[in-house]
Amino acid sequence: MIDLESAIGVELLAYVAAKGEPLKVVEMLPGLQDLWFSDERGRYCTEMRIFGYRGREPNGAVFRDGAHA
């Protein structure tokens, strides 16, 4: 997320864009007025990322849905 009202945010965006690699820009949803995380200073954007893995254990056992098959 880039805050375009922040000089550092704009500088960071310019730095990344200058590399010439493709950038993907998307609208932040929900909007600032609808963010659920807030305190007396304002509302904040939060993000949760989850890494999922499905494959084999080092010993060759197949691991699926929290259990060994």
C-alpha cells in the first residue's frame, strides 16, 4: 500500500517504477471510512497472509489437511 500523501511513499513508488518492471495498482478495499481496526488516533489498514503447503514431508510421508496420509 502506498500513501500518496506521504513524500516517502511517493519516493518509494518512484524508485520501484524507475526499475522498469511491471507494477500492478489496485484500489484498497474497504475504503478508509470502513476499516475495522481503529483507536483514538484513527483507522488502520491490516493484512493477514497465510502460507499453505501441500506436499511430502522430508521422510516421504504425504501431508494433507493437518494429518499424515
